[in-house]
Amino acid sequence: MSEDVSGEIRLLLEQLVDRFVVKGGKAPDVIEIMQRELEEMKVAYEQDPDPADDSAAIEEPANDWPGA
């Protein structure tokens, strides 16, 4: 990953932490929660890199009949 992407991610993470600190959270607590959530996301991604491609979800039939 390039350095500019890393810098952009860092900026977004700082903004996210700031958002929750303004709401009353403590920065170390927010960062700990973020780390835990990122680890869970990483595990989920390793198990299923693209859940949108799963065909297990049954789609609702279209209701586009001419007389419907």
C-alpha cells in the first residue's frame, strides 16, 4: 500500500476518534474499540472476502407482471 493511502487512512481514523471523543468518549477507549472491530472485520474478510457475491441469500421475486 502506498504511503499516501496510509496517510489518508490515518487522517480518517483521527477524524473518527475525534468524533467519538467529542461525544464524550476517551481516545484510548475509542481506539481500543476500533482495534477490536478491525480485527473482527479482518477475520470476517479472511473467511469471506466478498460477502456480496454469496448466493445463499434468497432474493425476492420481481413483481413486474403486466397485470400486477
